[in-house]
Amino acid sequence: MTTRLPERPGTLPGPCQPIALLIGAVICLLLAQSVAAAPLFVAASDSSPADRAQADYTCDGVNDQVEIRAALAALPGGGTVALANGTFNCSGSLIPRANTTLRGEGPDATFILFRENGRLNVSEEHITLDGFQIAGADYKNMSTDTTLDLGRWLGVLTIYASHTKVRNVTGTADASIQAVFLLLHNPNVYASVLEDVEFTNCRAVDTGTYGFLHNAWGSENTTIRNIRYENCSAINCGRYGAFNAWVTGFDFAEQNNIEGLRVSNCSARGSLESGFHFEWDAEKRDCVFINCVSTENGQKPWPETYLVGDPHYFGAGFYLPGGRVSLVNCHAGDNRAFGYFIGNPDGMLLYNCTENGTGRSPIFGWSARPIAYCILQSLPVTKNPSVVMDHCSSLDTNGWGLFICGASNVLIRNFTLTDPAGIRGVGAMLGCPGDELPVNSTIGVGISHSAIDLAASGSRPHTLIYIVNNRNVTYSGRIASGAAHPVLFEGSAGDVDLSALKVLPASGTV
């Protein structure tokens, strides 16, 4: 006979005890996670009575950063602080801890107003900001020891650290601070590479400063990497007052290099200068724009004297000086100076991009030259082709529909030019006389070693297509125009092949 020891009440048979312990541990873990995941709720002074009644922290409308900071500090190693509907008045900065989320009820419901140099700073990793509106104004000079006001070169939202997500946030600011949304590599705050930051459904609206800006201090780790924008917009940045004379909607490379940039379904409208912008000296690698729209930019008045590419005026939908940048299905409309400005291209691609109405806003001065697509090269480049334009088009531009100067290894396929107004009687300038090459150009010819295929029509200018100072360039396509000179060619016939370029009357038929 087998004798069994009596079991304790509520226990399972011996062989089942490890399973019971495992199940218990899992249940405890889930319960612990559930407790940790419960957000801390902060109500504003004007939140509803129901929200104030259930809030963990309640603000009084004065120095509301105190209650929000307390909630952030109370998170046990991470978690969420939820802000109720209403307005939070902050006279100091908010600095979320690592692995935390600061969440509102949406940009039309939760408002954070900063004053007295208050800002929202992300200086630790793995932080998510979601669902509120920020505004900053009246920032003061916090630097008394230097002539450069470092205190203002910040953003209402300044991101120093990697692995940050910003979703459904709308922002604005006056002209007393450098940007609304700023990615800043500051080695005194976060010395590592700034990377893996995403903006989704974010907007900068009616600002006195840059909407979205990347920048860097120091000499190490100044390349900002793997930044993503989805469905973001910059509207009227600098249009009604500006931090400086160069305010743009999006500036992806100010004093930083940029690598692995993805910008999808974004828009820029009404900027003082460019809508989408890079600075000249920055390195740009693997930067891709898809389905982006840039309109009515370049609100700053034209300079009294101006040469194409003059850095004193950008005025572009897309301002792309150098680097490896690709644009797919993008549109530029009604920008003051350029639809697309391409300087020193070194492996650029424009595919299925469109333009219309460049220069439509009033322009004064003989030097003004609005250009739909401008390819300007002053330095030798390494890539062949240096730039590819495929299935792009220009419609009803108020200047040159296409201008190429000092460029080599250009490949243009299936370009459509329709009814440009032209500049000084010319609808498209393909090449440029030697005396009009960029001042610092090391290139001695207008266009060289290139192939250009286009379909052009229109009769507004005296000369629709002007080909000048070309060397080893092949043209193809069809010109249908009633202009006095549908095509005007100057140069050596041995340097240019026009045999595949058909010229027809305006009807398009012989």
C-alpha cells in the first residue's frame, strides 16, 4: 500500500507546483505592469469639474509647471503623465524623464503656454510627446557674457536626445526664439549622436521663427541621423515677423550634417524664405522626400540687386544645395524665387515632381529671376549622373521653366514644359554665357556631358528654348510653339546633338 502525505489546503499536487509558481509569477508581473502603466492625471485650472475631481494633480493657472513636474517625477522608472483638456500656464521648463510619455487630449484641447523662458526639453532617451499644443513668447537674453545670444538659439520644444517620438503636437512662437521644434546636438547636454527621432502629425503655425529646425553645437557627432517626418506642416513661418532674415518652414541642416532623413506627406506654405531647406556647407546623405508640397514661400522682398544663387535670398519651395537628396511625387507652387533650387548636385533625383506659378507674387526689379527648376553648379561633383530629373513638369511659371548653368553629367528624361512666361523673352535657359557663370565657378561651360529629353510648348516668350554654351550635350523630344524662336541655339554644332529634337508649329502637327 502506498502512503501519501497530506497536502496543504489550496495547493496542487507536487508535480504541478512549478507550474503554479510560474503562473503566479506571470500574474504578479502583469499586475505590476498594469500598476506601472496607469497614467498620472493632471488637470488645468480651467479643466472640467469632472477632470479636476479625478486628477492626481490639479493646477491653479499659475506656475503650472510645478504640478506637471511633480507628476513626471512621480513616475516609477517610466510611464505616462496625462494632461486634461485646458490651458497650462508654465513659467518654467518641463523636462520629462527617460522612458516617459507626456500626453494631452489633442492639439485642439490641451494647451501648454510657456513664458519667462520656459520650454519643453527632451534631454533623455525614449520619450514620447503626444496630443497637445505648445506656444512660447517673450524669451529674454539669458547670456550676458557673450555677444552671441545662446539662450535664444533654442526651441519651444528642444530635442537633445535620441529615440524620441513627437505625435499630434501643434506649436507656435513669436520672434524671440530660434524655432518651434528644434533638434539640437549640444554636447554639454547629450554628447552621443542625435538619431532616431520621429515627428508624426505635427504642425508649426503662424510663427515668428523657424517651424522645424536641425542644428548642432561643437565639433563632434554633429551628424543628425535617421529622422522621420510624416504628415507634418509648417505654415507662415516668419511671414509676420521673424527671428532673423532667414526663417524657413523646415531647415534640416543648419550647422549640422544630416543622414537618413525621411520626409513624407509634409507641406510648407507661406515661409519668409524656403519651405524645405538645407544650408550649403552641410553634408546631406540619403535624404528622401515623398509626396511633399511647398507653396507660396519666399515672402521676403527681393534684394535690389540679385544674381541667381545669391545666398542673400532663397525664396524656394525646395532649396537643395548639394548632397544626395531624392524627391518623389513632390509639388512646388507659387513660390517667389524657385520651385526647386538644386546647387552642386552630387547624386540627386527628382522623380514625377511638378511645379506651377513660380514668381506669381508681385516681383519688382530688373534683377528678379523666378525659376521653376534651377540647376546651378559651381564645383566639380563626383557622381555621374550628378542629377536625374525623370517625368517632371513645369506649368505656367512666371519666369524660366528650366535653367541649367555650369552643370555637367545632367540626365533629364520626359520633362514637360508648358507655357512659361520667360525672363527677358526666354522661356527656358539651357546653359549660360560664360560671363553669367557663378562668380566662384570652377566650371567653364554652361552644360557639358549631359542628355536632355523634353516636351515644350507655349508662345508667351520670344524664344521658348535657348541653348547656349553647351559641350557634348544630346537633346531629344518635341517643341510645339508659335514663338518667333521655338529653339534658339548658340554654340558649336559639333558639341551639341539636336537631331532627335523635333520642332513643330504651335498646333503640334506639321
